Amino acid sequence: MLTRKINVAQAQARDSRELLRREWLVTNGLGGYASGTLSGMISRRYHGLLVAALPAPLGRVVMLNHLAEWLDLPDGRRLQMGGEEPASATEGPVEHYVREFRLENGLPCWRYEAEGVVIEKRLVLVHGQNTVFITYELLSAQESVRLEVRPSVHFRRHEAEVSDPLQEDYMLTIQSGRYVVSTAEPYPPLHLCLHADSATFLYEGGRIREIEHLVEGERGYPARGSLWSPGCFLVELRPGSTATLVASAEPWNQVLALDPRSAADSEGERRQRLIAAAHPSARQGVAAELVLAADQFIIRPAGRVEDTARARAAGDDVRTVIAGYHWFTDWGRDTMISLEGLTLSTGRQTEAGWILRTFAQYIRDGLIPNYFPDGASAGLYHTADATLWFFHAIDRYLEASGDRITLQLLLPRLADIADHHLRGTLFGIGVDPADGLLRQGAEGYQLTWMDAKVGDWVVTPRRGKAVEINALWYNALRLLEGWLRSEQGDEAARPYADHACKARESFNQRFWSDELGFLFDVVDGETGNDAACRPNQVLAISLRHPILDEARWSAVLDKVSAELLTPMGLRSLSRQHPDYKSRYFGDLRSRDAAYHQGTVWAWLIGPFIDAWLKVHPDDRQGARRWLEGLTSHLSQACVGSISEVFDAEEPFTARGCIAQAWSVAEVLRCWVKTAEAQDGPAS
């Protein structure tokens, strides 16, 4: 069994707020999840024991926000097991008795110790359901202890502010050991039941309490909110017995279909199968943990019923990728960058095909969607690079699967995408006939991956001809040329080969700067050529078909290594630039001002390692060392996963989403790619 253990007592001794900074995450394969801090406090609007993924227009909804857990000792004393929310940000957390936190095959387990009493708590989400099982077990030798478990709720969309008022008509219905918390539409009821040898429910008529969500306050959002509780479960725990609270947004027949043991065993077996299916070099240790982390992002979107119907009619199923937890949905760019690490390194080629064919259904005007808003079925298309990454993902999929049928199905659409780009399409995306380079830009839009925007302020507009957009465009043309030649012959491939040759010649003439010794980030921009040293230039080397002349690879790689490389990935801007920001913190405007202006991005370690191995093809062991900081991070912010971004200077504090798809995917992919030096040849 894979076990990652956190000694809570030691961590808290170093820093009393450590248990608020470290979080956990479990997902259900639908986009729903459970998440919180190691202490049991809920510090974010997104925290909850059950955040259900519901059909559009609801999206993800917090259904079970919190459990307060109290222990009544035989001598009459009453102790709180986990940390309770403070009434204010200045009050600080209440004392808790969590002594150890573990992930066992990616599933959380807490060990509580108080006055000789030892209790363990485990949490399981049912895959493909909005149902959570929370199990308590007495491990010490007392004859019995009484445990009080108080559920609290505030039904709301998970991105809604915690200050939103409670619904006024919460009610509890009890019938034959089944408890239903309900409120006004559109929210479904929350079904609760308790599996225990000896338990009662104490109904208290509904109690409201206010709590402070500390992280929300730090991020500049309303932090004070209310929770409603119908009462509490009183459980007599005896050695060798367990008590399990089940909470679900599903109908009763689904809630009762699995008992606690079956639910835990089924999920455990599923996770073992995931590890067994992965690349041989990813079946143990850190890499196997990343395989389980990767699984968190691959979902069957619960809200897109029509997509599922269409896919199944064609013998497929729908899969997509959640870009990051807690607040991202599925993004085209992130999905295509992540595809290889999440699905191909993990032996999930069938699902990779489903993902690609799902996105192909959404091609409009030569573009795939930028993202799907939570609770919506239609995508938004304002992106210049997601569609070009689509070509890259298809290439990686074909190499792993040999699936020529999918290529034949997609090839007319891929040619149509290229033709739209050559003619010009939405948002100013189109090829400049003068030099064959791809330009993009529309007022008020941020079309590259550096997409921060606050109100009307586009922080890094990068309008013009961006370096990575043209690297991706050239790569897409060369891939399309090869596919057309293999399927339709030289005549079909020749026009795209000609466009590729023109783009490559112009790129090397226009992007390389002898004076700088590296590549412009944008040429023909709003203020001319942008000489900012950014990581985007690495893609001119890293892709299957590099657009940059090989003679200049070393110079670019040396510059990126010197200016941008950190143990946690690449900085988004050189420290020498006047717009450089060393920390990503504060309110939304402050954070977005730093998002791509120095902040370190973990996913960029993937293209960097690809480029490194092109320049140093025999140095797999050297490339592996660039992953050490990120694999060590697995015990930090979200235990068992990798954060979205990090501060640009030591100690490289984790920021942004606590678990990000392309961060996990690129580290796992590169682990497999560099496996030869450590684990034997990578197939």
C-alpha cells in the first residue's frame, strides 16, 4: 500500500498554522470532491465533506460543509477531536487532537489521540456518485467512548461567497433511520444515514453558527459565513467496531447500494487497478502517488447530459479534464497539455481517445473551447493556443495507441482548423501572409496561456505574434503534413509543408535576437518587439517539430536556466524585468498582477526537460533532478498532489489551486521519460 504520512504534532510544533496551510482532496470522477485542512477546519469557500457535481445549470454544489466531532470520556470530560472554526480571524484555531494524517493509496486517514483514547477516521467518495462515507474506529482498549458528530450545511454553488445568506427554510425529515436535509429549489436534498451498532440522533431544531473562512479573507473575499445544523449523532464506539456516516446527493436506492466495507473495498480495488495499468516505471513510490493524483482530474462531466448521449450512441463515452481544484472547470489548453501525463503515462489510452473525440465535437470556426463554465454545457472559445495544443495531444495519443481510425475521423477537422487559421478566424487569430507567422489579439481578450485579467485590465495581452503560438503553429502544420501524407498522399500534404517552411524561415529571422541572445516573446506587438525573457521560448525547442534552428538551442536553454529555472518549475518572467513580481498573494488584483510576471509555474518543468534532453540527449539522470523539488512538494500544500503556482523566490511558497492537472501531468510524464537512468528503459 502507498502511504504518505504527516506527523501532525511535529508539523504544528514548527508552525502553529501549518495545519491550516496543508490540505487534502478526494474526488469522485464527476467533478465533485471532498476537501479540507488537515485539522478539520474549513478555511476556504470550496471546503466541504461533499461537494456534489450536479447537472447544469447547478454545477458543483457544497452539500455537506463540515462535521464537528466531540469525544465524551468515561470520566465526564468532553474533548473536541478536530480543529473547530474560530469566531474571528484573530481568535485562532481551537485546540485539536489530530496527531497523524495519512494518505493510504491516496485516501485520507486521521489519527486522533486524547487522554489515552485513539480513534481513526477515514473518508471515501464513491466513484461516479455524489456520495461520501466517513468512518470512525476506536483503536484503544477502552470499553467504549461516546462520539458526537454534528453535520453543518449551507447549500450553495461552490464558488459562491460564504457570506451569501442561508436559505430560510432548511428542514430535516427522519424516517426509519434515514435523515433528509432539504431546502428550496434548485438544490437537491442531502441524504444522511449512520451505520453503527449503537447510535442515536439528537434533534435540536436547527442551529445556526457563524464561522470565519481564514483563507478567503487572505485572498480578499468575504470570509464570514453561516452554517445550519439540524442536530447531532451520538455514537457509542467500542473496540473492533466502526461507525460510518454516509452523506449523499443521490437517490436513496443508490445511497444504500453499498455498505461502508463494500464502498471502501471497491475504491481500494479501483485504485490498485489504476497503479497496475500505469507505465512500469510509475507503479511504485512517488510515481505511483502521481498516478493516483492524476486520476483526480479525469472526469465524466455530470452536467453535460447531451454530450454523453451523443458519445454513447457512437460507442464512446465522455471524458474531460478538470484543470485544477478547487475552482477550475475543464479547459481546452490544460486538457491538451495534460493529456499525455494524465492518460498515456497511466495506461488510460481508451480514455485519452474519448477526451480527444469529445473536444472534436466542439470545434467551431477552427477553434476548440478555451473552457466550459461551471454549470454550463456550451464552451467559450477565446484562446489562440488550445487548438494548437490539440494537435500535440493527438500526436502523443497516436504514438501511444496506434489508433489510425481516430486519426482518419479527425483528419478532415484538423485540416479545416489549419485552413481557418490560414484564412483568419475569431479574435484576430490568423496567419500574416507576408511572413507566414500566426498573429492573434482582440481588444479586451487574453488569448494565450498568460491570461490574467481583472475587470477590463488584461495584464499580459501579448497581442501580435507570440513565440509559443508560432512554435505550436509550426508543430501543428508539420504534424498535419505527416498525417495527410500517410493517409492521402503527397499532394494533400504539400500546401501545409509549404506553409510550415515559410513560418520556420520567418520565425528564425524575426524572433532570434543577436543582441539579447534569446528569443523575443512577441514580435509585431502593440509596442513593437517584446524583449521580456519568458519561459514561452522553450516551446521553440521542446515540441516534436522544433521551429528554432538547432544551432540556437543551447543559447536559449542556458538563458532560461540562468534566469527562470527554480526547484518548483520556471518563473514566468525574468527577475531583471521591471514588471517582475516575487510573490503571488493578496486580493485578486494583486494576485493577477503577479500571475505571469515572475510567479513560478510547475507545468513548465515539462517543456524545460524536453528541451534539456534535446540539447543533452544522454543526460536523463540530470533531467530527473529537476523534478526533485516538485516530488518533495507532495507532503506540502495539498498532500499527495502538486500546486498550480509558487512564489518566485525562496521559500517558493505554494499558491493558487492546491492541485493542478498540468502540474501533476508534466511531473509524471517527465518521471516516466527520465526513467531510463533510474528505473530501466522507458518504453
